[in-house]
Amino acid sequence: MRATTERLRTHPFLAGLDEESLERIATISTVVALDAKTWLFREGDPADRCWLIRSGRVNLDVHLPGRGEVIVESLGAGAVLGWSWLFPPYRWHFDAVVVEPTSAIEVDGIQLRALCQTDPKLGYRLGQMFTAVLIERLQATRLRLLDLYGPPR
Amino acid sequence: MTMTPARYLVVDRLAETADTVTLTLEPVDRPLPVFRPGQFAMLYAFGVGEVPISISGRSGAGGLIHTLRAVGAVTRALAAVQPGAIIGVRGPFGTPWDLPAPPGSEVALVAGGIGLAPLRPVIHHLIAHRRRYRRAVVLIGARTPDDLLYPDEFDTWRAGGVDVHVTVDRADAGWPDHVGVVTTLLDRCITNPGQVAAYLCGPEVMMRLTARALIDRGVAAAAIRVSLERNMRCGIGHCGHCQLGPLLLCRDGPVVGYPVAAPLLAVREL
Amino acid sequence: MTTVGDVPAPAARVLADLAGLVEALRADDRIVVGPTVRDGAIVLAELASAAELPYGWGVELDAGHYRLRPVDQRLAFANSAGPQSWKAQLHPPRQLLMSARRTPDDGFVVDDTPPAPSRLAFLGVRPCDLRAIGILDQVLGSGRRYAERRADVLIIAVNCTEPGAACFCVSAGGGPAAEAGHDLVLTERADGRLLAEAGTTAGGGLLARLPGQEATAGDLAEGRDTVGAAANRMGRTLPPGDLRALLVDQVDSAHWNEVANRCLTCGNCTMVCPTCFCTTVSDTTDVTGEHAQRWEHWDSCFDRDFSFLHGGPVRPGGASRYRQWLSHKLGTWHDQFGQSGCVGCGRCVVWCPVGIDLTAELAALTATSRSGSTDPEVSDAGND
């Protein structure tokens, strides 16, 4: 089902975006209902979409030989999933599996890239928004790197 | 305020994780005064030494429950004691979690790693007085699912009206809960920032960042409490080791209001 | 004839010497601790007679410098603080807190009986050290062992008429005259005789048993004048202003790194300081593991392991350790105990092997604070 600007406006990731931009993104978005245990994407697959999660949960994981799948991150309501479509080689770096029944807005990544090229203002704005998310994830990941709950050295 | 330990009998020992145990203790002689949530004891392993360990619960009349992690000579010795052994206990020491929280509060506990141990008695309080509070939430962060403390109690806590949310730093597939830092769960426990009463316990960095995240979401600094630690030798304010700036953490802590703690935690090597 | 307890004892006497005083104290079964010369310094030791006092010895002091020098043979107190203070008597460097032994039921029994304290007399307590004893009373007084040791100590203070080069008691909130806490106070005169004034009923009672004339108003006035004049001849001074606020304000000053370039973190200052009280506790067993002891001994915040937490020290470097010591002594001591921890005795300055002078360090911090910069290079620091 095509996403409406109403649905987009209420998602935390797009909060603050102007109406006109919301309308244009709405034309390349659909609301999807994802069943649990569905693979959204696999490592190495072409990356051409992103999802604005409205409810539910998706896990990013990676397959380690001899160990199986290891969960790297959980993303729930309000999160944006997927940015490998932003830069070459446009391939997914992890697997994504739906853990709970999830409602999300799926945005066509290729068309979104095209939109940004023809409208630099929108491109800049979206770039800023994605960067903010990236920074937050990076800081959280660095925190986990510290292994603060591990035994003292 | 004595330096002489009272004798306590180990009546139960539960291995929580590979390096953490929970001991249930009963007094051999006269029981010590009641330990309030947030306070700590100095636990003595005969001939090895003493360490400060927060209270994790009470057992019957006068019994104590302590969860401790084996990280040094004393804690390794304590973690190895079996039921029937006698250890030494001094206490209670320190400032407790300030309870009860104001009526109608959204009480949020955020626990990182072994930090859940000093918060466990607060959970018991929340269950006993659930109707006083609008919400009661505990966010638990751990390294991996194998490192979780008290996992068998989570459902009991939920049945008591406490929302329990768990996240780990990493997990194998099949882990049904969240993976990520504990601050990513904060939005689940704050519906009304002005009514939040927050109690944080865990590594210092985790408490600092969690407090900041709470404040960013509109929670007043004065509504946040943290549990701090420093080297302790006596527990009675005489040895000077546990200083953090003007605070003697055995006497002015370990529970400290965030407005007081924040500037002290911001100074390197204080 | 005056009777102790019935009629008020004389408030002041002039004594020819201290022989009678020491004899009277020993007759009371008191161990008399006082200054004496040993190994090139004036140290505190048990005295068998007044002759053991440091008659004829003065001191030459500066930062990192201490020498005895001869003075008038009649004078026993023409010297200032040696390397020890009275804290070693009240708060011993090592004490056994408890013994324990294993019992067959996988348990143990504990014996924490403290040794019966000796009845002590402190002879020659300087006003700075008297204040220091008061500070220790406040910090440690709630401890059973300290309280028992402290309960029956007779204190004979000695006013200062000749401040040492390292002294700064006045700017530290005290002065060369004993104010409170003493049973008797002596003021040594140029001819070697001593004005002795009672501070308590016990002191008055002791005074009544000693040979000597009653002090005249002139004697008292002369004593007060000499001591009062000493207040103007202090060798050093703390900078004026709120030092507690200064130390909070300068917590990130680059000056701490500058001190760290000189400070050896040897901890001498904490050992000689009359108010440093930090201790550590060690639990040990014998070879069989059946008998355990708990010992308490002096510790120093300069020790690298003092702040050990989660695998390493919180204060690994010298800068943060020096900052901790100075900020505690002159700053957070106020928060913890309601007053400054420094009495201006100057021992830390004298006994620092590299001559670090905390009055100069505080002056430097004051200067950088005034210039609004944390960089000492930018400040308009004056030269002392």
C-alpha cells in the first residue's frame, strides 16, 4: 500500500522534514507488514531500499563459521534500517531478519538517490538526517566495544 | 562502626554466571541492623581480606543476600565458599537508594552488568508498593545472555507489575530479546519525563551516558540517582580511600544524586 | 596551701626547670612522651627525665632542608616541628585490630580486644600540633581504639616564641599560642625559666604540686607579648582567599602537571603531616592458614595502589595524586570535617626531598585563577 505523507510525517526519522519533501518521498514509499522469521536481506545482496520501522523488531546479524548467526543489533519502532544503498557498491553488509511482526515504511533507495541528485536541498537534508543516525549508532557501537560489563583487566 | 566482622553462615550458593555467585547468609551471632536497598556490607573471607558488596536482598529475618563477581583474591575466595561455611560481615554502610519515590512516579531502573545486583532490592520494593507508582520499569543491559543475573526472576518481576526489558551487547541467533546498548531502550520507559524517578547502577561510563540520555529526554537531573564506587578499606569513614572529591563514598555514597555526582564524574582521575 | 579539688589551684606559675614536672608525671604512672635529640633530628620519644629534652638545640629549616644548630643551653624549646608528630601516639603506624582462628565447623572465632592503653603525657605540644590533635579527634574519635587511647592523655603545650622558617600557622587559622585542648601550657623565657599556665582543672592540679613562684601579672604580660610578637614573624604564609573554592576552581589547572614534574610521590609529606590519617587494612594468616590477623597501618594517597579500582588505580599519575593530597588537605577536608586539615606546621615543606612548598603551589594556583587561565605561563604570578 502506498505510504501517505501522514504516515511519513509521524515517523521520528523524518520529523521536521517539510511537507513538499514528504510528499515526494511518499510517492516512492510503501507501507509493508513483515512476518516474523522473514529475511529482509542477506549479506552481499544488492542494497536498494531502506525501511522506517513503525512497530515490531528487526535484528541485524552476521554468520560466523563454526558459530552460526550472531546478532549485531536490534532495531525497533522509530528506527531506520538500511543505508548500504547510499554508497557504492550498494550491497548489504549484514543480514536482516524480522523477529516480531513488523510494520514499516519501505522506501525505494534507487529512486531516493535520484531525488537527492535532482534536488540538492533535499539531498543535503536527508544526508544530515542519516548522518545523525549513523553517529548515534557509531557511538553506541563504540560503547559496546569497550566491553564495560566484561571482567576488569 | 566496628572493624570486627560478625559471623554469617552461607546457607545457599547460586552460580549466576561463569564468574558471579549469589550467596544467601544467615547470622551466626546477633544479626546486624537492617540493610536498606543501596547499602553495602564489607564481606570477609577468613585470612584473605574484605571487599564492599552491595546488598541484593533480604532472606527471612536477618538473612542477607549478596551477589558478587570474582575479580580478585578476596572475591575469588568468597565466590568459592560452599553452604555450611562461615564468612564475616560488617555493615550496613553507606547511603541507601532514596525510597520511596514520590507517589505517582514513573520509576525507571537502569542496570548495567553486575549493576543489577544493588538494584534488585529496589525491584522488590516496587513490587511491594506497586500501587504507589504509575509505572515501574527496569532496563537491564548485559554482555551476553549468559551474563544475565537473576534471569529466572524476570517473570516473577513482571507478574509483580514491573516491566522488564533486557538487552545484550551481542548474542547468538535465537536470542529473543534486544541487542544493543541499554540507552536504546530508554524510550520504552519514559512516557512522562517530569514524573520519572531514575535509579542507575553499572559501569561509570554507562551511568554517565544513561543519565545524559535521560536528561536529553526531559528528565530532571535531580530525579536521577547513581551508585558510585571507589577503593574501600574500612567502610566507616576512617581510612580515606573511598574519596571522590568531597565525598567519602562509604558515608556520603554509594548512592549519590546526579546533580552532585555529575561534576565529580567529569574530572579525570579525581 | 591549696588542695586539689577543694580550692581553685593557682592559674599560673613560673618554673625554674621541668625536672619537677616530669617527675610528677612519672609518679602518676604516666609515660612521658616529648622531644629529644636522636640521629641528628628532634624526634618524639619516651622521656625518663627532663634532662632528655633538647636543651641547647635549635633548627635550621627550609624547603627540603633540616639541620640542628646549637642555641642557648638553657633553652629546650627553641626549635620547631621535627619529622614526627603526636599522631603516631594516638594513631599508631601499625595496630592489630583483631585475631581470628578457624573452628572445626568451617567457621572462625574472633578476638578484637584492644590492648589496655598506657596513661600518656605529651610534653611539648606546639599550638599547631595541638590543633592537629583536635582535628584527629574529630576525624577518628568515633573509633574505639582511638577513643580509648585518647581518653587519658595529659597535654602540656608549649607556646612558640621563635617561629621556624617553614611555619605558617597564623595564615592556617591558628597561631603561636595554645588556645584550647591543653591541660598546661608553657612559655619558655630567654633565661630558661618557664611560665606555666593551667588550661584545665587537671592541669591546675598538676601545677599545684610543682615547685615555683606564682606568676605575676608582669610575667603573664611578658609571656603574651613574646608569643604575640612571634605571630608577626612567620616564615611563610598561605595565600589569602577561599582556598577550598580555589582548589575546586583549579581542578583542571595545568599547574598540577607542573608539580608532577617535581613530585616523587614518595609520600613523605603524608607521613610527617600531623593530620594525615589514611590507613589501609591487611588480612593475613600464618603458614597453616588456621590463624588470621587483621592489621591496620598507615597508608598514603601518594601510593599508586591507594585508589585501586577495577584492575588499576583511579589516580595513576603524580599530578592527580598531588592534586588529591593538596585538595583534600586545604579543600575537601572542609566538606568532610567542617574545617581545614592544615595547621601550618610546615613539616611537609621541610621534609619534602625536592622541597615542594604547598604555600608556593597555592600561590601559583591563586595567580592562575586570577588571570582566568589554567595555563601557568599565562598568569601574572608574582615571585615570592
